[in-house]
Amino acid sequence: MRFRLALRGSLGRPLRRGVGAALVVSALAGLAACTTTTGPIIPTGEPNRYTLTSRSGGLTTSWVQLKSQALDRAREYCTSQNLKMTDPDVSSNHATGFTRPITYITFTCSPIPQPKDTQQDQNSQGK
């Protein structure tokens, strides 16, 4: 004998779609927990020197991924000010096991070196 259990809603329709939708929503919620949270960029008190903290939202994000995302954010910040990121100092909380990784980055936004004017150099050499 085989027993079959049919889940039915209040109108007698099978609940397969509802169960499938619930699984999709729950999977998306699980992925959202794996996102990275990057804190605000804070001046350190030294000229053009800033710090930023990046935390993993889940246990699946590696320290390398966190570091890469934080460095990208620091670069974007400096670029938005027409500067370039230099002297990054990267550290972490050395998370192991079930501890979520945290990355700390302190960096400097420096002026972008301008290319030398070759025409001006040629004129000064010809004098």
C-alpha cells in the first residue's frame, strides 16, 4: 500500500507553487546573509589618510574576498576625489571557525602624478 499526502490550500488547490516559492525566498535570504558590509570611510586625523572596516555577513566569505572588496572601495573613494590610493595598510581579526572575518584598511589618497610636458622639455633642451 502506498500512502500519498497531498497538501491543499483553503480552496483545495495543491500547495506546490507556494512551497516552491517559499524555498526560493529562503534561498535568497540565505544568500543575503553572505553579503559584505563595509563601514564608512573615516579620516584618521593625518592629512589625506583614511580607514575603513569591512565585515562578512556570513561564514562563506573569505578574508581574501573581503580584503579585495575593501581595497576596491578605498580606490573608488580616492578616485572620486581625483586622487589615487597609496600606502594601504591591511589587517584582519584572524577569524577562524565560526567567527566572521573582518578586514581593516588604512590608506592614503595622494595626488595623481601628471605626465611631463614633452614639448616643454624639448624647448628647454634647445635653449
